[in-house]
Amino acid sequence: MTLDPHLDALAAALSGTVAATPALDTLLQVLETMPVMVALLDTQRRHVYANRSYREYMGRDLPTLVGHTLAGPMGEEQFRATQAMAERALKGEVVQSEGWMPFNGGGQQRYVVRLHGPHRGPDGEIAGYFVLMQDMTERRQMQDDLFRLAYYDPVTGLANRLLLLKHMGDYQAVGEPFTLVIIDIDRFVEIRTSLGQGFANELLIDLAHRLGRDGGPVDLLARVSDHAFAMLVAGDCDAPAIEQRIAAATGIVRSARSSSGAAVFLSASIGVATWNAAHERPEDVLRDAEIATGRAREGGGARHAWFDPTMHAHVVEQVRIEHDLRHALERNENLWVAYQPIVEMVTGGLAGFEALVRWNHPERGNIPPGVFIPIAESTGLVVTLGKWVLREACLQLADWQDKRIPGSAPLFMSVNLSTRQLADPDFVNQVRDVLRETGVEPSWIKLELTESAVMEKAEQSIRLLEGLRALGIKLSIDDFGTGYSSLSYLHKLPIDSLKVDRSFVSAMHQSEENRAIVRIIVDLARLLGFDVIAEGIETTADANLLRALACDYGQGYHFARPMPPADAEALVVNEPPWREAM
Ligand code: C2E
Ligand code: CA
Ligand code: CA
């Protein structure tokens, strides 16, 4: 070994082949105990000394290291990779670096933070350099995990909303135009409820995979919400090309499969927004794309929409309606309840009413519930509104029962419930309080819920419905036949009636097939012990058909429209006019 004489002496002292001074011996003990890897190398990059941590990492003992370079234990490639650092250290610099390095000469790589610094001999000249290294693999992996958690969706492995925003922000910063396409799966919540979370995740994974593979080249594919994906396409917006992507994505969604190969018919509401000068932040582009998606959804789903500024105006309008409705509720102004008679089909007698809320806006006149209820639902205001309607309807019913001819059967009152009310854990108590306050018998009240409302939070809903049932309240499934009903659920639900959706009733006269659908619903209800209400009866023919199918109750313009309380009261105390026509 031909080291320089100073290093020769040092090597001998450090390797313990000659007796060291007491000071050096102490230092040596410290070095050998340190978890940090320490090595001293000469100008030719040959080892003079290496401490225990270093030797263990390299898988070599001191005799096989001293006098040799790292080309052996680490391989030529890694040896060359650290060449620049060694050279800088030999010029007197202290250089810090980090990276993956082979461990123990094998295939395993570990993440190491390194410091290369000069070693000066007694004459002040650079005689070699030190290397200090620390194994940071665990910390690095933790960082990677945190990064993945923060920026990627654990189910599909796609980028998440945050990473998408980051990418859009990067494009904005350099002035690169881009277009954002959101693909929101229709009715996903119902699918998940009826088919299970595992199945729903399999569908999402399949969609993510195929959108990435066959959806055309995109700059980023992300999962932006529970059931929505986003494609980020950089460059000036090429509308025909984007339309092609949308067509491809639509095809992919339509042929979704679970990993077990089970297919389910899916569609998507797709919204597109292109970055423009009006967008200050990446969030604004995402908002616009989501507004367009919402528009496609409101149009019935299975379609796409390009954002245009009037859509924004529409959203602003909705916010106004929400604000005015809140105001109306707080002051108890301009809101009233209309009552539509429900008729016993066999006798034609009045059986009850459905309470339907009405809003007479001071500037805009009558706003139909089909407009303001969805808005109230999306903001949660429907909870307060629903409570108000229930109380009004109960007060009204209590008054009418008193006015009935003694001995006549009690009337029932149907009141619509929204999903949001079902989510309120205090709901059962509130209903109990209203009943107590108004003196209404629980069995006179029938709450109507849509299938999707129940399916969305099935387990939770069932518990709540049972709570209501325990009070003695009747429950009915509204718009039956339009949702994603699963028969396996239907018989578990603590309900009393099915309300056949009016689309089936109005289609009945068209074909035998349509009549068969209604017959099946009536038979199904019988089988499960529910009674059946048909809504949307507009003609005598409809009424006769339903009577022939042994439908229990009917409701519709043929009998009466929803009407103000005073008009409804006339029906309570007198013989209803439709009876004469029977
Ligand atoms: P719904 O519960 O299905 O109510 C029946 C709707 O059908 C009512 O519309 C009623 O006026 C209408 N209708 C009744 N008979 C006929 C008929 O023969 N032909 C036709 N074409 N329509 C008929 P309305 O009052 O506009 O209510 C629309 C929806 O708004 C209701 O649908 C219900 O989902 C919701 N809604 C109304 N009031 C309330 C409420 O107090 N709370 C909640 N959560 N929703 C309500
Ligand atoms: Ca209803
Ligand atoms: Ca209905």
C-alpha cells in the first residue's frame, strides 16, 4: 500500500495495528459507536479508514477496504456517480448530496444523505477527503407516503383534486392554456348503496385504468370527487379534439366492469371548461367545469356541457333563491301549503291529502317547488322548510278532523320528506314534538320518501324509519319505479305503501306492456303487504284501469288539483264532487 506517509501512519493508528495515542483511541471509540457512517479516503479515492457503520453498510471489513476504492463494494457505476463530489472535496469544498445507493453490494437500494469534505495533512495540504453518510431510507419512505396520501387517491392511484389544482396552477404560472374535462358518474351513490362499496370501488378502478389507457393522451388524469374524474389537457383548446375525448370517455363509462367482470350500465355527466383571463385561480377553472357538469346532470345526465358564463349566472340565481327562501322562512311570509286530495279508489271517498308546499315570491310570483326544493335540498334549508310544512299540515289536519262528520273514517295526511331530513339524527324527536303539540294521531301521518333518499344512506335510514314507525307514523315510497330500487332492500324497509310514479300512470293507456308494469307494481306491493297509491291520474280511463288493477288509492288532476286550505276544507265537510261522476 502506498499512501502518503501521514495517511500511512493514520491508517495504521486507526486500524489498531500500532498503538494509538490515548486521544486518538478515545476518538476511535466514538467513531466506532456512531450510527453515522464515516470514512477517510486519499486523493486516489482509496480508503484510509472506515468506521463500523460504514463497514456494515458496505459489507466489508477494514482490511478489505483500506487501500481500495468503492468501485468494488458499490460497483463502477455508483463509484463514477460520486466522482464529482470527491473531486470538489479534494479542491477544498464541503459538498452535501443525497440519493439512492446500493446496500451491502447487493440489489437493495437505500436512501443516503452524504457529506464530502476535504482532509488536510499536517502541512495544510489536502491529503484526501472525508465522507459522512446517514441512512435516511425510512424518512424518505415516510415522505413518499405522505406525498402519496396528500396528492393521490388511494382507491384508483390517480392524482387527487389537490394535485390537479397544483398542475393547473403551474400551467397558469407559465401562461400555458389548458382545458379541463370533468367526468361525473351518474347515480353513483345509488349504485354504491345497492351493490356495495367494494363493487363501487372496483368500477372506479376499472374506469381509472381504462380512461388512462383509452381516453386519449391527457396531461393529467385525476379523481376529483367521490364519483368524478378529471382530464387535464394542455395547449390551446381544440374543441373537435376535446369532443372526441368526451365521446371516448362516454364509451368507457358505458362499458364499465368490476374486476370480477360484472357489468353495470353507467352513464356520466360531463362538463368542460377552458382556462381564460377571467380565471384568477385554478379553483375558478375547476368551479366552472363543475358548474357545467352540474348542468349536464340537471339535463338528466348521460350528456356533456361546455361551460358558458350564463351558467355562472344560473348558479348566482340559485344562491339568490336560497337567500330569499331563508328569509321567507324566518319571517313566515309568502309560504303556504296546498292540499291535494287522495281518493279511495273503490268508494271514491276522500281518504286524505298530500301536503305540497307553495311559495309566492314577492317579486317573481309563484316559484314551483320543483325549482326551489332542489336548491333547499342542496343547501340543507329543506330541513327547516320540511319541519315547517309538517307542522302546518298537522295543524290543518287536526282542525279538519274536528270538522268531519262524526263517525267517518279519519283522514290521513301525506307529507314529503327529503334526504336531508333523514340525515338529521334528531328528526324522530322533532316529529314526536310536532305530533304532541298539534294533537294529531301518529297513524294519520304518512311520510313520503323517494327510493333514492332511502337507498343513499340505507342502514342509517332504516334505523330512522324504524324510529318513526315506532311512533306509529306511516311511511310511503314516493315516485316508486323511477329509482334504482333493489328488491332485496324493499322488503327490509319498514314501510306501509308504494306510490306508483305518475310516469307509469300516464303511460298506461298507451300499451298493454305499460299496463303490465303497473300491474306488477300493484302485485309486488300486495305481496309485501303494502298498500298502493297511484299518482298523476288525469283521466277517467286512468281511474278505471287502476280500479280494475285493485289499486287502493288515487291522486291526480282527474279528481282535484292541489288547492288552498279553504277549498280543501270544502271537500272535508261535504261530499266530494268527483264521486257523482263515478
Ligand atoms: P311529488 O311528491 O311527486 O308531488 C306530486 C306532484 O305532482 C305535485 O307537484 C303535484 O302538483 C303534481 N300532480 C298531482 N296530480 C297530478 C296530475 O294528475 N298530473 C300531473 N302532471 N301532475 C300532478 P308539485 O306540487 O309541483 O311538487 C313537485 C315536487 O316538489 C313534489 O313531487 C315533491 O317532490 C316536491 N315537494 C313539494 N312539496 C314538498 C315539501 O313540502 N317537502 C319536500 N321535501 N318536497 C316537496
Ligand atoms: Ca309526494
Ligand atoms: Ca310523487
